[in-house]
Amino acid sequence: MRISEFQSLIRELYLEKDSQRGAEATLLWLVEEVGELLEAHRKRSREGVEEEIADVIAWVVSYANLAGIEVEEALRRKYPGRCRYCNALPCRCEK
């Protein structure tokens, strides 16, 4: 599944609820999911990490829908297939 397809799916499934909840509350849910990801990592639970990564991505996409941002386009601009600093692939920066 492409990122744009996933974003469309999340939009269809949850945009109405996300809109009622609002952007700030949606971001709070995202932060909660990041905390759950950290907890799964600390427990060394591969299954838990997998589940929480999916939740974190879903909440990021939910927020992006509320903000009117197409995630796939934003990623393509920010990460153009080479290092943004040294222009190499793989990165050769000391950063």
C-alpha cells in the first residue's frame, strides 16, 4: 500500500471523528501512542513494537488529514532520495 492510499483510507475511516476531536486532541493521542511504542520497545516486544508503529503512523496521518497535508508529498520533498546536507546517497555527512 502506498502512503497516499493509506492516508485516503484513514481519511475515509476517521476524518469525521478526527474533525470532531480536533487537531490538538489528535496530537495528544499521537503522543500517547509514541509513549506506548517506547514501552513496547523497553519490553523488547516485537509484536508490541509492530502494533505501536502502526498506531503512531495512523495518528500522524490523522493529524495530517486535519492539517490538509499530503504525507507522501511532504516526505518526497523532505527526503528527495539523497542526503539534504551533503547531497550523497548514502549520506556522507558527519551529522
